[in-house]
Amino acid sequence: MKDKRSTSWIMLENVSHSYGTVSVLNELNLLVNPGEVVVLVGPSGCGKTTILNLLSGHIEPASGSIQTEGIIRTVYQLDSLFPWLTVLENIAIGLRSIPDIARREKELRELIELIHLEDFKHHYPHQLSGGMRQRVELARVLAGDSDILLMDEPFSSLDYQARLHMRTELVHLLEKRPRTVVFVTHDIEEAAQLADRVLVLSNRPATICCELHIDALRPRNLTDNAVIDAMKEILKELGFQTSNNTNMN
Amino acid sequence: MERSKTPEGRAAPVPVASSASQKTTLRFILPITVLLSLLLIWYFISYINLFPAYALPSPGAVLKSFREEMVAGRLISDVIASLWRVGVGFIISAVLGIPVGLWLGQHMYARQAFVPILNFFRFLSPLAWIPFAILWFHIGDKPAIFLIFMATFFPLVLATMSAVATIPSIYFRVAQDYNYKGIELLTKVTFPAVTPQVITALRVSYGIAWVVIVAAEMVGCQDGLGYGIWEARNGLRLDSAVCYMIIIGLLGMGIDRLLAQLTKLPNVRWGYER
């Protein structure tokens, strides 16, 4: 298998976009390096999803240029699995482009093991919990030759504990199958636990108002200093934390 | 449901298990009680001669005529004739109607063009076509099949079409991500996404077909269940008419049960369990 880290990247240059008269993005510049996990955080309606739609090619930017290298897959919020297919068949969708049947079978076995759903492989999505369904989604996007994962608030419809669990799961999956990731969320914890780089977006029209590198190794605990420091920083940028109480009382 | 899997009865006198088995017994006893009461009322009314015997045949007379019809073999051949007509008409309308519905569901301009006229025909009673059916197809299977088609085609098209309109757009988005195009998109995404609703539409339009066949056969045929009732009326043999009515009702229920089995297919269960 080719090394995904070295082949995939994303570059946005002076990208602006608007819906009618509402300007959503303004002169956005962004370079996502191979193998990097970039998390976009920002107020709701600031254009985070628009950025993903531009990257996946579902919409064209009004101006500026977008260059991507690699096969792009998207993880949606929930219920984007086909309900008429079993877990196994849903994952196999991600392997459609592989012509070799034997390789497809092998991949499928590995993926189902990777997400620990061997016992549920013949179940249908409506028979699974929300967390299990998201794991199937992850397996589907990780399948085959994907290079870049776009994640649109993938865990936002799960309950809190399932969300914590899925973060660990994602880190573990990316360790086994490295990908370049652009992850959109409004969950600051999620950003601090997962990101190599957090980009805090301003209100509409969105510009990057702060860039934060987090060097700590993953998996990171929610209570690790690096995570807490990052959260403080992000909260400050978003205007939720005044600078005078940053030291603990 | 998990509960129905609990081991039955005697080994475990658990209240849950006993109430579950009680429920299944009740499921059979209740409708049978209603049925028997109706039979008793019928028997009582004919016993006290509330209506003359020719206007309300007694259960005994119906049973007797049922035996006669069976021996003569006419009832069986009428059943086969009716089932054949409904079957052919219904299959033609499903084979044409479902694809047309899928196509209309995906093309807005086609919808705008055709929906008014489709609605017009849906509300036009298929029985209004009887004079044309007989002039165009004469007497026999063809006019009845034509009427079944006219009765079921329009509701099937419209139901399939509106089912397509309710497919969550996320499925098409995923389909685009994974390169589903053209005919593959239609057969692997659009069609499975509407299958549960199409099955429901098939059951509803089968119900219409079974009602229409009786009327169609009264005028356009020389045999069939509808013709049987018509002939019984002409000979003032209402005992035979009742016997045909019972058969029509039972067959209708039976075939609906068969169609209902389609909803138990594992890859359509999702449509009924959410």
C-alpha cells in the first residue's frame, strides 16, 4: 500500500464564497500538509461546512483557487449509511473502486475487525447504536485508497460518553491507517484532543482568526495539560474566557 | 420483539411468559368470537324470516350452494380466471408504473408536465372506462386486464414518485462520493431507498384491483368471480352470490397477506421500523 502521508495535501488560495448577497468566506488561505489533522472550530453558521463542501467539490468557489491531491471522502453527521445494506455491504461501498475481489474481501475483513463489529457485520444500520453506526461510517471512508478525510461534525449527534469514546476510536484508527484530515466541529474538547493544528474561524464572512499548533502525542486525555491549555486558548479566541481568570482560582 | 422469544409456558411460570402466551391466544380467540357472533346473528335473522328466503339466504343454503359450485367445478375456474386477470393487469401496471414513478421523481420538469394529468386519471373511476374497454377489447380477459391496469397504474406511479421525492438528499450525496452514476444509481440507491414505500403502494393498489375486477367481470366477461355474482343475481340465486362474496373476501385477504410477506425482507425492514 502506498504511503498516504506523503501523497495527499490540500491548498486553498484567496478563496471567497457567498450565497446570494451573504458573503460566507473571505479571502481564505489554508494549507493542509500530508498526514496532518486540522480541526476547524468556529461559531455556528460561520461557513465551516461550506469549506468542506468546497474541498469535496460539491460547490465551486466564487473566487480563488482550491487544489487537492488525493482521493477525498467525507464523514457526515449521522445516518448517511444506506439503511438497506448490512454493515459489511455498507463498508464494501468504500472498496468499490478496487477491481480485485480477493483484495476486497481481505480489506473488508480487516476493516470490520478494526472497528470491532465482527459480531454485527450482518446487522442493518437501524439495528445499531449511534456510536456503532459512526464506526461503520469511519470504516467506509477509511476503506480502499482514500487519502483525505473530511469530517463534518461527525460525532455531534452522539451522547457525551459515546463522543469521548469515538474520539479515542478515531485516534486509534488513524494510527493504523494514517490519513490527511480536515475536521469541522463546534466542540472545543474534540478540537483539543484530536488536532495537530486548530484553526479558529471568525464570524461570517469566515477568516482564520487564530492558528494553534498542538504538539502533544495522541491519544491525549481530556485532562492532559496540553489539552487543557489548548482549550483555554480556543475559548479565549472565541470570546468565552476573559483574560483575567485564565489562572485557576 | 425479544419477548416473543421467551421459552413458552410450563417450564417457567414467569408472569411475563404467561401473559405473552395469553396474548397470542387472545389474538386468535378475539377475531373468531366476532366471526362466530356474526354468523349467529345471520342465522338468527334468517331463522325468524325477517327477510324472505330469496332476499337473505340462510347460512345452510349458502353452504349447500358452495358444495354445488365446488362439485360443478365452476367456482374453481372462476377463481382462476379472476386471479389471472388481476395478476396480469397488476404486473403490467407495476412493471410500467414503478419505473415511470422513479423517472418522474428524479426529473422536476417531467413532474410539472405530467402530474396534473396523472392526478386527473387517478380520480377517474376505472369503471368509467368500461364502455371503451368493451369496444376496444370486446369480451374476455382483455377488457378486464385493461381495467385493472387503469385502476392501478396511476396510484402506483404517483406513490413511487412521491417516495422518490422523500429520499434524504444525504444518500445521493454519498452516492456521488462513491461514484454511483446512471443506471447503477437508480438500481442501487434510488430504488432500494423507496422499496418499503413501493411495497406499501403495491398492497394498496392490489386492494383497488381486487375491488375493480368484480365490477369489470360483471360486464366484460363470461366467467370470473364478478360474472358469477352477476349470474346469481340474474337467476335470483343469492345463496350462490353470497358464496362468491365469501370467496372474494377470503382471496383478497389471503393475497394481501402474501404481499405483506414482502415487508419482512431483511433489506426493507428499516422502512417500517423507524
